[in-house]
Amino acid sequence: MLQETLKRRSGQYPVVTLVGPRQAGKTTLVKAAFPEFGYANLENPELRNFARSDPKGFLATYPRPLVIDEIQRVPELLSWIQVDVDANGGNGRFVLTGSNQPELGAAVSQSLAGRTSLLELLPLSMEELAAHGADLDRDRCLVQGFLPRVHQDDQPATQAYLDYFSTYVERDLRQLINLKDLSRFELFLRLLAGRVGQLLNLSALSAETGVSSTTLGHWLSVLERSFIVFRLPPYHGNLGKRLVKNPKLYFLEPGLVAALLQVETPEQAGRDPLLGGMFENMIVVELLKAILNRGRHDTMSFYRDSSGREVDVILERQRIPSAFEIKASRTFSPDFLGAPRAFKKLRPETAELGVIYGGRESMTGGDYTVRGFAEASKAVDGSAGGTG
């Protein structure tokens, strides 16, 4: 789906910029979408040095249209791309990819404002895996995660994700944080993994790590901008009750959560005390992937009031909410609908009430839908105007 969005945006803008985590498949996607484009990879040291020392000559070497991979390696090249598109006009001249969002985001905003469409690619979705014949199992998905190379090369998942994190620390993190004590940072990350789906409490994390909450806030911002974690904001509607203000925290790669928690097998995942949080993390990310892959602008939040009543995900499209409960149980229970129904009493315009659970069967009731975990993405398609 994102491939079609890429093509469409390329016809609408001079530059399309695709960002996302390392190893999420950005290069594969852009090469498949634009096989006729020229291609330059700035991970190549010779090309990178050429682009830095002679950006004008570098761009003159390649015909247009052109894909430039890992543009954040030479962000000063963006100013020359701006000059090119301003001088020549026309859409579809460049497709850029980048992994290091903090550097790339600032440079793109400064140099290509109004000239580029920015898209995000996350690792494989369950929707994509199912389309290629994968037999999805709840617990195996939690451990195996969704990085393409883990699936393509049949790599041992835990080691692959720990290597992935080590590479991130060595290549990206040390450039972004003056990290004096790696062990405290790793402790912080493991503590975050153990709290997926919970309200973020930096004061409590500060007490456990011995690091100031200000520093932890900075670390968290870098992790978020580097596609490691993201914050799900609380829902703010005029509901007449005091709502919580803290966000909830999730990891963009569920496989990394399992690796950090030393959950190494599907059997272990299925009986782990943190199964509920791990499963919720996986489904929330699946919904986010569905929104991004469709090129949509839906918003996601969670609802929780001061009495503790909570709906795991509120999807809003055109300001119309839909309420979804997420349950790891392989068996559906009508009790799961209690919180979404309470939410609809407060917001009668709610389009859909739903449950996404750890089983495989999907069904439709009188006022609700139930989706097996592998069909979570369909909640996005049906999140406005009725059930899907």
C-alpha cells in the first residue's frame, strides 16, 4: 500500500522523503516503486565523500529522476537539491530515504519546506506477512518481531534484535547523546520494555536508574525521534471528567521488546507475566503501520479517566472517534466491551466499538466488531462511518 502512496506523491511533489528505522526495508521499497530511477547510496564511503566535497558535481553525475539512500549521511546535500528543484521545476525529481530522523527532520524542514512529501515506513506488518503466505501465531509474532531480515534470512530473533540495538547504539546513539554510562542507558531501555502499555512516569524511572528525570526525558526524546519508541497521547475530549495527562509508551519493534525482556521463545512469551503489555504493544504498532501504509492522517490516542476506566486505542478519522479494546486472550469475552461501551455513552458519535484479541476468529455483533489479532489493520479501514 505504501508503494502506491510513494508513486502518487512522487507525481505531486518534486521530492518524496521516506524515513523509518534502520533495516525496515526502505531501500527495497523505493527500488521496487521506482526501478527506472537512478540510484546513489550514501552509505558508500566513496560516494559520501564525493557528495560532501563536491555536491554540485555529485548531483551532476546522476540523471534525473534519482533515488538517494541514507540522505542523513550528507544533510548539506539537501540545499543543493533545493536549488535543483527550484531551477528545473517539475515533480518526481528525487526520492530520498533516511534512518536518522533527528538530523534528517531538521535538515528537510530547513531546506525542502513545501517541496517534499514526508512518508514513514515501519517494519513489516502482519498484513504484509499474511499476503506472502505467513501463518501468523500470536506468540511467535511477539518474539520474531517484524524486521524483514529476521523473516527473510530465518535469523535467531533474540540475537538479531540485540545486534540491531547494538548497531543503533554504535552508529546513531553516540552521535546524538553524550552518553557517559551505557549501562544506565541500557537499564533505562529494559525498564521501558517492561512498562509497554503503561503510563509514562519519568520520576519513577529516575528513582530506579539513578538518572535525573530531565536526562531521561532527553534520552526518551532521542529514542522517539530515532524510531525506537513512541508515545501514545491521552485522548482529550470534552467529556466532563478529569482525564489523565501522561502518555503511554510503546516500542516500534515488538521483537526488540521481547529481546530486551529476555523472552526468547513463543512458549515463554505465552506464559510471561508481561504478555498483556507485549501483545498490546504489537497491536498498537500494527494500527500505526496501517495508518502510515495507507498514507492516512488518522490520529491515535487512548482514553483513561481519573477513576481508572480505560480504552486502549481511540482512532479518530475526520474527528470521529472509534474505540478499541486490546486483549491478549485467545478467547473473546463480551466483558471486553465494557470500557468501549462506556466511552460511547460519553461520545455518542463514536463510529465503531471493537475488540482486537489474541484469537483468530473475527465476528460482528449488534453494536461491535471483534477482530482476530492478524486482522488488526482492518480496524483502521473501518474506523469511520461504521464497522469494517
